[in-house]
Amino acid sequence: MNFQPPGVQAYRDAWPEIAAGVYLHPSAQVIGEVMLGARSSVWCNSVVRGDVNFIRIGADTNIQDNCTLHVSHRRESDPEGAPLAIGDRVTVGHNVILHGCAIEDECLIGMGSIVMDKAVLEPRVLLGAGSLVTEGARLESGFLYLGRPAKKVRALTEKELAHFAYSAAHYVRLAGEYLKKA
């Protein structure tokens, strides 16, 4: 077996697949059937646990401090269970819980938010801090959602839409600085 960073471990025979340029903070835990895309980052005390289903995280995506990413298992009544899929250039704020959902490209998930099983955030959704996306909900591209449960508030401005790429690029640069010091 090749060297694995601290906090990276197999579940059964499934080891995480970590692409080039990924930054994992030493306190992060990445377990099981997890794929991390190029230049993504998982920050302090976050847990990415792909033990009973898979987790896919795209390129240039950042999972900030104290996040919990998990899945729901496959079973007879639900053969697919609820895997977790996160697209490219996604910013996941501090203390977020993502459970068995789909977050498409260039979304920003505000601090302390929760997204439940089989919910889908289409590309370029801004989910305000502290929001709750209920099981099976679908959030339409290009809008701000806020609340518990999350409700569509308004269309995003051009400045807000441009911020998705800026935020992702900022974290790619920051992770690169950490990697240089490692």
C-alpha cells in the first residue's frame, strides 16, 4: 500500500481516491469509497465518510472546517440508497452537513446549512447560512435560497454569480500555499 495522509483510511476494501493537487488538512477524516477531484480541499476537522455508499467531490471544490459529509446505505426498499455527489468549483462553508444529496457545479453552501438525502441543488445556487434543505427538495439554478426549510428568495445578481468562481479559485490558491509548506 502507498503512503496515505493522516486521516485517510479504508472501509472494507475501499480506499479514498485522491487526485493530484488535493489538500487534506491533517485533522480531516476521509474514509472509504470517496473520490476527491483535482485541486479540491478538505479543511480542519471535516469528516468525509463514504462507508455505506459512495461520495464524489469534483475539481476545485472546497470543504471548509467542521463539515460532515455522509450517505445513506443501499437496501431492498431503496437499492441506490443516497450517495453524495458534489460538483466542480463548489464552496461548502464551515459546519455544513451534506447527507446523501447532489450539489451541482458552482454552488455556495452557507455556513451551518444542512442538505438532506436526495435533495438536488442545481448549478449556481447560493444557499444562505443556517438553511435546511429537506429530503428530496430541488433548488433551481441561479437563485438565493434561505431558511428552515429553505425557500427561494430571489434571483442572483451578476456579481453574486461571478463570486462562485472567485470563491473556488481563492480556495485553490490557499490550498496550494498549504501544500507548498507540507
